[in-house]
Amino acid sequence: MSTKPSFLTRVFKTIWKVINGFRKLVLNIIFFTLLGIIAVALMMGEDEVQLQNNSALVLDLSGHIVDQKRYVDPFEAIFSQSNKNNPDGEILLSDILYVINNATHDARINSIVLDLSQLRSAGISKMTAIGEALNTFKEVGKEVVATGNTYNQQQYFLASYADTIYLNSQGAVSLEGLSRYRLYYKSALEKLKINMHVFRVGTYKSAVEPFIRDDMSEEDKAASKQLLGDLWQSYSSIVANNRGVNADDLVLEPDAYLVALDEADGENAQLALNLNWVDELSTAESFRLAMVERAGVSTSGKTYNQVSFNDYLKLTAPIPPLVETDSVGIVVAKGNILNGTQPAGQIGGDSTSALLRQARFDEKVKAVVLRVDSPGGSAFASEQIRQEVIALKDAGKPVVVSMGTYAASGGYWISASADYIYATETTLTGSIGIFGMVPTFEEALDHLGISSDGVATSQWAGFSTARPLEEPVKAVIQRHIEKGYLNFISLVAKERGMSVSDVDSIAQGRVWTGKRALELGLVDGVGDIDQAIAKAAALAEMDVFDTKLVEEPLTTEQIFMQQLLNASASYIPPRFSETNFAHQLLNYFGTALEQFAKFDDPNNVYLYCEQCNF
């Protein structure tokens, strides 16, 4: 039995296609008006990056740190290319680690400056990997400093790895702990006369709770409290160790905070200094002078001797090898798991399977690391991808999974059959459960005076979101969901060498940190992608090897457009992208509608971790 996508899903998909088409049309028109500027920019060329001795490498990390960048339409890219530090852009974790590792051995670099003012998101696991690279940089006698007008909780985690943290004298450090709150729609759906039919297995499979409750269930509260406690323990212990403070002093209770604030004469920056959260209070000028002492004056005489992250990345970019050697292939599975072919930065049942197949037929790829950073999604697409993992193993190529910020539900499904699974201590994983949702609008339509009537040869032929869902049909759907859950826990039991009952006891949709997942037997080790690569090479018995990112190659047209835009970025006025109201408005509504498009499973069955989005 299979069910068609719901009426609501089809409506939102149609609206999204119309808006997205109009958006591209507008961007095409604007693009061609700027084509002349781009052509001139290409002819003028780019200034060569000059790196002086005793330079400071400025890690100006803006936007979102990711394992794989989303594909950006060239016409959309023109709006962000004019702003090198784009807070809405993405930076590859691999590029950051590559730059830090190069700088560690580059005699021309004597320090790293962390500029985190526009860092939007990263995840503790990714920032821990960056922090460990910074520790290696410091071990060779070089210095790391952080500067900022303010630090939010995420920015401060990375800043804590610095030898010296500078804070603007009028700034603040915001540490508040972790929480998980969301909206619940049961009463609203009743008022709108929308019947949401939910089918699930798993006491802790809370993704559907907002549609059937007006509050958080006790089971979800218990699981979320433990999960948040584990994550905060990792965060606070790392920061406390970096700063030499008590972990319990990072988030003060209101009464204690008032006492500390009074001692600082009401100044947030002074409070941060008193509590040893930062080392120095400074203005932009005093920081400039401090860095001039460390790195010397730049050739312009206006600032300290420095090189930006982007410039240093271009300067040290590796030269592709002339002769391809045996390698460990890396396939990135990042984002929601959707059906069909999806662009880079998302997971598609067909497209991600094609990448794994590409690695299987590549004679130089002897083993594969599947980098998973996904909360799950379509059950059908997840199984498509897992089947390709099995095919790789059957072809004699070991598969090792490296879990990123999260690899839960469908993300765990595609990982389960690997030869070895690594997670970080703070990876969100597990969420072994399954659910389905079918909304029907018969009462809402009746309220408007609209009714549905007719004849059919069976109850299946008459299935429609405009009419009630019959009890026998509900029973069949629930049976399919229960069978899907049994398949899930049976799969995990088989691949992890556990009994079905043991898996069921730790499944039920519950989410675990990587540290607990190791104790429970859901993963094989705690480590990052470097350990996964080393393990894959060892399983393939390779002593000498290279790494190869397996991705869909760009077309000639896409390469040409990238070169055009990269060369012209500095010639496009920064304010242009900031003031284009139509572009921002279309993107806003497009993002909202895109959330509905992620529910695209042909059977309306999903392996999705809602807890991975707090």
C-alpha cells in the first residue's frame, strides 16, 4: 500500500515552484545588467596576495560552518559575492582545518586572530575540531587571540581556545545554557477544523507531538532534559578547562548574577573580566595597537600585519596531483534526506546514492568515509542510500561513517550498515523511531460549504485529504508504521550485534549524544573525520593513500559562472546585496515554504529527529 502526497503538501510545493521561478527570473534580469561589470573585472584581474613575515592570520569566520556547501544558483550568488564576510554564507569545516594546519607549519604566520562577530552556527562537534587544531597551532609556540564587541554562547566556545580574549569595554559575554521549547498546534488545528492523523512508533518519537498535543509530554521532557544536560556538560567542561574556571560559574543564577553585576558596577564587560571569562577589555584602537606589537605594522601603515582567512586559503590552495593515487573517498551526506536528485548541501535518495555508486566504480577509491550530518527525513530515500552502502561493502570497499553534529533517525539508518561508525562526544544520534502524518480537511471544507462525494471501487481508490480517513485505512497505515519500526530495530540489531529487544529498549525514538551512544553500542568509537579516514585506510590495508572528495562535477557552464563571479566580487557594491528588498523577500518566503517540501516520502513515512533542531 502506498499513499499519494497530501493535498497540503502538493499545494505548498506548487506555490514554492512559482515563487522560486519568479525569483530566478528577477535574478536573471539583474545578472545580465551586471554582466558588463563582471567582464571588466575579469580583464582587470585580481591583486596578488602578499604575505609578510610575522603576519597574523585573521580567521574571520562568518555565516555557517558546514561539511558541505549548499549549491547556490550563480544568479543568486552575485548578491553575496560582493560581501566577503557574508553572515548568510557558508564556510567548509575542511577549509578551516586546512588553513589552520598550514598556518601551524608556516614560518610567516606567528599568530591567529579569531574574529567571530558574524559566526552564525557551527555545532559543538565542528567547533571542537577547530579548537583541537588551534591547540596544535599553540603547541608549536604560536599565539591565538580572540577579539569581539560581544560573544554569544556559540562564539564564546570557540573563543575560549584563545590564549587571550579581548572584549570591547562596552560589550558582553552571553552565556545562558541550553533549552528546548517549541510551539504546539493541537488546539489551533481543532479551531481550523483540520484533522491531523498521526501514526508513530516510539515513546520518545516527539516529532509529531506539536500536532497532537498542546504541551510537551513527560517522556519528551525527561529525554530532552538528559540530552541537554549531556550537551551542556560537554560545553561547560571544555570551556572551563580552556579558561581555568569552575564550570558551575559559567551560567550564574539570577541572584548570583546580580551580586557579580554589582561588584562590576553594573558593567557587563567588567563582570566578564572579573569572572575570568575574558582577559582584556579594549577598544578597536587599543586592540589594533596590541596586534601591532605582536605582528608589526602592515605595508599600508594603518593596521597590523595580517592576512585574511579567504586570502590565505587561496594562497595555500593545494595543487591537484598529476597522477591519481589510491585514495579514501569521502561522500558527504548533509541536510534533510529527500527523495530524488538534490543539489549539493542536501541529501537525495537518487543523488547521494549516485555518489556512493561513483565511488564504487572508481578503481582508485579503495575505501569510503560517509560523512553524515543529518537529522533524517524520508524513509524510502534513506533505504536507497543504505542499499548503496551495502553494495560498496559487497564490492570489497570498506565503509566508515563519520558522524558530524547529528546523524539521527534517517541519518542513523544510512549509517547502520557501515563497517565502523565514529561519532563525536556531542553528536546527536539514535532517534530510532518512525512516524507518518496525513492531514484531512473535511471539517474545514464543510465549514466553508464545500463537500466531497462520489463512488469508488475500493476505499483506497477513494483516498483523499478532502474526506475523512476511514478506520480500516488508519489500521493499515499504523500496521505499516509498526512494521517499519520493526525493520529499523531489526536492522540495528543485525548490524550492531545486539538483540532486537535490547535495541528496542534504547530506541523508541530517543536521541543520544555520541558519548552515550558509544556506551550503548550504537557507535564503535568517538572521533572526528581524520580518525574515520585513518580507519577506512586501515580496513583497506593501505599504508600510503590520498583522500578524494566524491561529488558531482560542475558543468562547463557552472565553472565559467563561478570564475566570473569570483573575479568580479570586489567590484560589486556591498550595499547592493543588503538593499535588494525583492531578493530578501523572495528568499524569506521561499525558505518558509521549503520546510513543507521536505516531507516528500512517497509512502508518507519518515525517519526524522525533531530534537536535532533546538
